[in-house]
Amino acid sequence: MSSSAEATAQRCRHCRRDLGLPAVIMPETETRIIVQTGPVSAVVMPSRLATEFVAEQSVPLGPVIEHPASRRWTFPTDRPGRVRRI
């Protein structure tokens, strides 16, 4: 297993064990993690605003998905308009 594949496997285990997400590695890749789910709600914001938002919170948030190419962060919610706290 390549080092990138091992890193992906470790991140996938973290998603399942620590975040409670039904994450799996895509069978045809070694480096893509997917989460199969039904309908979800999420808040998406620019990374600069997201960084400020996270810094202002008094409790940890999670999970948070970063999209480096578009400079956006996605915060899955437990109900529309509310960021999930862990």
C-alpha cells in the first residue's frame, strides 16, 4: 500500500470512528473518501469567513469539510441552518 493510500485509510478510519460518518474509500481509487448518506443540510462559506467563525466558537465543531481549490468550507448541519457541534 502506498503512503498516500495509507494516509487515506487512516483519515477514513478517523471519519468512521471519531466523527461517526459512514465513510468508505472509493473502490477504484486509493485516495478518495466518500460518505454515502441520504439528504443532508449544510452551510458553505468562504474559508476566510469560516476561519473567523470557527475561532469564535466556544465548543468544537465537526465535521468540517475544507475545499482548498474553491477556498470554501462546508459545515454539515443537524438541521437546516444550524452547524453541528461535537
